[in-house]
Amino acid sequence: MTKKRYPFWARARHHLNHSNMGYWYHCWHSISNGLRLLWLFCTSIIHAFFPWAYKFHAAHGVMRIYEELKRMPHLQEAQERIAREVIEEELKRQEEKL
């Protein structure tokens, strides 16, 4: 059975509706999170070479973004799916050890 492919605009509209965001708010939200992650990446690289700099900055930043994202209703379903995947992967690793 082949999976039906929908045009990009239909997939985008579905995503925006599911996210309960308009186009421009979604654009701002995505860019701001991307820039935050880019800044965390930069501070992590600096920290790698200078361990006294930005000691907990990246870890705290990632946890803050995670906390914000997990409160978004449309991501709760994804969070549950990812949790199941992580549990399944852990079970497979344990079985391989036996």
C-alpha cells in the first residue's frame, strides 16, 4: 500500500492548525528557538575549550527550551511517542546484553 503524498501547502496548513499557530507566529517561534539553540551551540564550543566559561549555560538553556516545548499541547503526543521509543530502545539494549 502506497502512502498518499499531500502537497506541501496542505501539510503546512495541517501543521499550523495542529500547532494552533498562525504562519507569522510560527515563523517567529521557529526562528527564535533556532537562534537560541545556535547560541547554546556557540557557548558549548567555547565551554569545550574554556571549561570555566558558560559552565551550565547550555544545559540550562536546553532544559528551558524543553520545558517550554513540552507545555505545548500539539507536542504532548510527540513526547509520549518519543518516551515509548526510548523505552523500546532501552529494552532492546538490555536484551542484547543477555
